[in-house]
Amino acid sequence: MADIGLECTCGKVKGVARNISPSTARRVICYCEDCQNFARKLNRADDVLNAFGGTEIFQITPSQVEITQGQDQLRYLKLSEKGIYRWYTDCCKTPAGNMIGPKLPFLGIVHTFMGKDNACDKSLGPVRYSVMEQDAIKSPVTSSTEMPKAESSAPKFPISLMIKIFARLFLDSLGGKNKPNTYFKSDGTPISD
């Protein structure tokens, strides 16, 4: 297991993701329209999305993350009333995490907020899932014609992955891994308006 540095593009927000390994994190590429819209809203589509509109996300628990500098720069938006919390940094609009809410031990860290060296790749292991490929951009701007490889690919969100996520949520809930939560106050309200 390794600790991986977290940092926004401009360096004002820094943190650490602790105890990261292929068994404690799930590496996913999501092609859903919401992930694409989030990157576009932040004007970060060029570095967040791959040529096909996919966002690489590392699924971990909130208890694994600590923001050590610039927590006051964290903001969130919801693309719909019932949508997930999509956290970003106000200083440079770096995506900083996707969460269902404060009670569930689930946090998706977007690759642009995580370490960018080979040690990070080794700690996270290969991309396990490529999901929502039905929403992928069909005419990429690059000359590449092949989407990035994953151990499992799906046009929608596969039931097998949902089962794994819900099982993990259940076990992590029992283990109290939704706390501490750097994105929410102890009363369950977001740290930002």
C-alpha cells in the first residue's frame, strides 16, 4: 500500500490519499454524459477527458483522503437536484472528487487531482472497468481509433460492477470509512455552499 499525493493544477490545494493499492481502490474510466458535462462546465475537458470523452476515476473511501492545504478552495456542484456531489477547486477548476453524499463511504477521485508518476500507476493497478461506453464520443479528434483498454468494458453500467460497489459500500459502512470526510462537516453538510 502507498500514499499518493493529491494536488490541483495550480498547487493551491494539496492532500494525500492513504493506503492505496489495487485492493483498496478501483480504477475506472467513465464515459457518461454527466462526467463529460462536469469537465466541460469547468472548462477542463481537454485535460480531464480522453479523446473519447472518458474520465479516469479512482474509487476509494472518504476516510482515505485528507486535504492538507487549501481546503477553503473546495467547491461542489450538482448537475441535477438528485445528482452526485462533484467537487472541484475554485482556484483552477481541477476536479477533486465525486461523492454520492456524506453517509456513504464512496469517493471517486478524478485522475487530474492524483499523482502523475509511475508509482501512482503501480499503486492503482490497471483500469478495471470502462463503463457507459454508449456515451463515448464516436469521432475522436485524435488519430487513435481504439479506446483505452480495461479488464471489463460495458455500454452501460454493468450489474456485476454495481453488485461489487454495493457490497463494498456495505462493508466500508460497517467499518465507518465514510469518516473522517474532508468534503463534509461533522453534521453532514458540505464544507462549501
